[in-house]
Amino acid sequence: MEEKRCSVTAVFFGNWRKEIFMGMQEDLRALIERYEHHPSQFHLPFLDGVVWPEALEIDSTVPQPSLLRGRPGEEGDWPFLFWQELWGRLQECQAAATWSAGQSAQEVVLGWISVMIQEGQRLAGAWAEQSALERQTWGVPDLDAYPALQAQLGTWLQRLSNAAEQVRQGDFQVREARLRVWRSHMAMKRLARRSQPSQQLVDWSAQVEKVLQKVM
């Protein structure tokens, strides 16, 4: 199903938003129910040629069945991995809906942007403190890349600010919003705090890119 973009006038229709997101869940559920008892449900050519193209219309990140690999010697079980993938995505949609209950899709995305901006500002402050400490201790910062990192971070923060303005105007992918933000929220919770500033920027910006790429 072609993704629908939220128009400015649609910003005020909370039920309409909910129906779009629920449509993603229902589309996945309908796809599973349509083929889970099909005679060819575990034949890779059928999965690749029939089921997977339909799955891509619902979620463009669904992996190709024939590329999913399990343990050697258990090739006959590998098609199960595709069905596990679909069920897992359906459960993610349900978890995202529960997590964001009571909020509009617009509120969910703006809240995520606010959190990511705060985290980016925290990184900038930590780098400034570390640079000052190193200058005090050794006369110069140990890492001469601090200015470049701060500049890159500033570019990402501006991108988030621009995205927030678009979201306020209703210009974003409502269908993708809750799931993508929920995934980022869970990933940030699991993300270990890195000691290297360059890796901190990589980890943080990767989450920003993943969500903006799908939601904007």
C-alpha cells in the first residue's frame, strides 16, 4: 500500500492518523493470515515471488526470504525465519501503539525530536568539558577533532530542527511514525555509552538518520 503523507489539514484529525497506523498493523496481519496456511508457504520461490513483494508494500525494510539464513544443515527450516520476521514486525507495531497510546503521531515524532536534540546538546556539553579538562591538564586537547565533531553535530541538530518544523506543518509519514520512533527509543535504551566522542556521534546520528529517512 502506498504510504500516505500527512497534509496540513489532516493534522487535526487524530482518528484519521490512528487509522493509518492501525492500517499498517492490519495489513501485516491480513498478509500473514492470507498465506500462513498456503500449500507453498514454506517454498522459497513462492515466498520470494508472491509474499515478499506484498510485504514490501507494507514495510519496505522486510528482508527477502531467500536471503535469510539459519544454521547449516537445517535449510528446510530457513523459510520459517521469514514468517518469524513478519510476526515480529506485527508485534513491534502493537508494542509501538501501546507505547505511544494517547499521543498523536505528530506528538510522538516531535517528542522524539526533542529527546534527540537534548541528547545532542548533552554530547556537545560533554565534549566541551572534556576539551577544557584536557587543555588544563596537558595544555592542549588530547583530541584535535573536537571542533570538527562539534560542527558535524551542529549540522545534525539543525536537521532535527528543520524536521520539527516540517512535522508541525503536518509534512511527515504518519504511517511510519510510531513504529520508527519506537524502534529508535528501544535502540537508545540498549545503546552503551561510548567513551570515544567520534563513536558517540556515530551512534547518535545513526538513530537520527534511521528515523528521519523513514518518517520525513
